[in-house]
Amino acid sequence: MFKKKPLTVAMTVALASALALTGCGSSNNNGNAAGGSNAGGNAPAEGNAGGNTGSAEKVTLKMMHLWPAGSSKQQNMIVNDIIAQYQEANPNVTIKQEILENEQYKNKLKVLSASNDLPDVGMTWAAGFLTPYVKGQLFAPLDDTLEGGLKDTFVSGTTEAYAVDGKTYALPLELNIAPVYYNKAIFSKYNLEVPQTYADFQKIVETLQSNGIAPIALGNKDRWTGSLWYMYLADRLGGPETLKKAIDRSGSFEDPSLVKAAEDVQALVDGNAFNKGFNGLSNDEGKSEFLNGKAAMYLMGTWELPNFTTNESIPQEFRDSVGFFKFPTIEGGKGNIDSWVGGPGVGLFVAENSKVKEEAKKFVKFFVEKWGEQSVTKAGVIPATKVDTSKGQLPQMYIDILNELGKASNITLFADVQMSPAVAQTHLNMIQALFGKEVSPADFAKNHEEALKQEAGK
């Protein structure tokens, strides 16, 4: 399942160009990134990795992240390996980890920020999620860590997503888009082909549902999972600018295409497109329906690639049966099939009030350099840094995703990341209510519009 053909410099340039298109995260909202640059290696500095090998002073760093061994095995292994390398090069440094699942992590970050007791190093998302922590002077600027050539190793547009008022407050680790993964064995059994249009997709849903197979795996208790479906429908109906403009206030959330997207979500619910109990299941619980072969499709970010390529705890037979397709176009809609929902994933921050801030910055820089090397070959994760992938062999699906990124016409940053935390909560609550048929499409749009207006008036 490994293709020997290496990725080329041109492919990396294409990836950078894709990020420069509409919707890529920036220091403002979803502003455009700079143009691409040639792929160079991002080999880390050798020798004194943290600059402290000669110091007798003992230093303890606290790191909090969201890659548990159970659900993110490959990422967890890489984190442990990088920490071991850093501690070996810096014997006076001890790094203690606290590892939480995604939603638990977000909740604990809020609790710790309230008492200004953040870990020395932690993970954050970009744009709207990052901003209040910066405004509250909880994250330290990291521009000094980008000096000496590190900034040039990042794909253009990625560090900008973590900048506020011209300063960078986190260093990105991932670059993600959200394909629809599907079970090729199930599709073959019912003579189904990858859909090119939404009408094709609807027929697939009907066929699977009528044969007792859950068409789509979804755990919408976490809410952002359902937002992915809404965002794609909004994009395919109104084009990539409509949702973005509604959020940045140059447009309205009551735009007909955004209301229609909400109607189409409820049409899927009415058609039993999702697994039973989806609105009360976590993402991991919903994903298990796909992993266990009980559901045929699963829309999720490319951070799931390890589970479908390199994660040996998942049966090889299942991994071999997973393919992906682009969200199909809608007849009469303004969106195109090469437009993606995605953007930079998590990044590393350093706490502003950390008592070991300088050591924490050195570790973050070291981590980013090492992560760029290992995430590609060991986890099949798309890093935010440019990597010379000709040195290793990659899973075919990983190569195919990168090829699709090279053709991307647009990458729209996840809606809740674009929004302020307060508006994001309204969005997420409305998403769950929409999927639960507890709010009408018109009121779904109205509640968003009111929250956005109120935020803009502050």
C-alpha cells in the first residue's frame, strides 16, 4: 500500500498556492496567504538542541496536548519520541505531559486560563479561538523563535493564522482538509460509485439506508462534527465567499444559500442518513461506527489519515478498504468540487506567565522542527512545515490527498475557528439543535445573525 514515487517540489509549491486562495486563515480573519515557495528540508539544528546542556539548573516543563495513545496512537508516539530526544540533549530538563481528549482539552484550557495557570506549553487552534487568549495576555509572542530560518520552513499562510496584530502567538503543527472517507467494500457490495453530484450522493444514501446500512457515521455531541456537513452544503450552494462574508459581517447569515444549507441538513436527518443516536454520541463514538464497518461514509479532517494508513491497531483489511472523495457539487449551486473545508490544525503556544518561558520557547522550536520530519513518515499527517518527502515512502492515500490539495480552488477555515468564542458557542449549539430538529432553518440563520451583530457592536 506504499507508493515509492516521491513527492516533488512542484507539489509542495502547489500546496502553498492552495493555501493562498480564498478562506485560508490569517492574522485578520480568513485573509489571503502569501504565495508559495520551494520546498526545502527542515532539518533541525544539531548538537545543543535546547541550549542548556551545560547548565546545572534543573528545569521542569509542563506540556498539555490532545493526542491520547488510544485515539491518536501515531501522534502520541511521535510526541513521546520528540520529548525523549529533547531530554537526552538537555539532561537538566524534564518534560511532564498531561494528555486529554479533544473536548476535555478545550474545557480544561478554559478553566486554567481563568486562574492564569496554563501549562508552560500547550496546544491551541488558530484565528477566533486564539484571539481571546492573546487579548488576555495568556500566550507569549513567539516571533523570536521564527528567526534564524524557521519561518521559511512553514507552508505560506500557516503561521499567519496564529498571528494577532502582527505578532505570532503559536507555531502550527498540522494542515488539514476534510474529505468524505468511504468504505470501498460496502460501496462495491451495493454497486455504488463515488458521487460527483449531490444528487448522486442522495441516491447512495437512499440505497444504503434501504439495505439497513447506516450511510454516514456521525458523532454530533461534539457539534463541530455536524458543522462540517453544514459548511460544505453552504459552500456548494452559495460559493466559498458566502459563509465567510456572513462571519466577517460583509454579508448576512440569513443569505438564502445559508438557510438552504440548513434545510438540506435536516433533509439528511429526515432521510435517516446518519447512524442512530448520532446527536448524543461523541466524535470517537460516531467514528467507531465507520471503523466497525457499520456505516459507509465518514466526513472528517485529514488528521484521521493515520487511522486509515499506518495505525496497526486497526485491521489492515479495513485500512485497505478505505477511500475518500470530495464533497460533491450541487446542481445550480455556486461552489465547485475543488473547494475544501479545512485549514491549519493545532499549534503550540507558550504561556506568557511561564516561569520557564525561554526554555519553553526552545522546546517548541525543537518540537516543530522534529515534528515536520516525523509526522510525514511515521503518522501520515500533513504538517504545517515544508518537508522533503523524497526521503521516505508514503501511504498512497496521503499522496492522493496532497495531490488534491495541489488542485484546491479554495480552503475555508472551520467556521467555529473563524468566529469569536462567544459566537462559536452559538454556532455549535445551533448546529446540534439543527441536527436534532429543535430549530427551524430560518431560526438557525437568525440566531447566528443576531449573535454576529451583537459581537460586532461590542
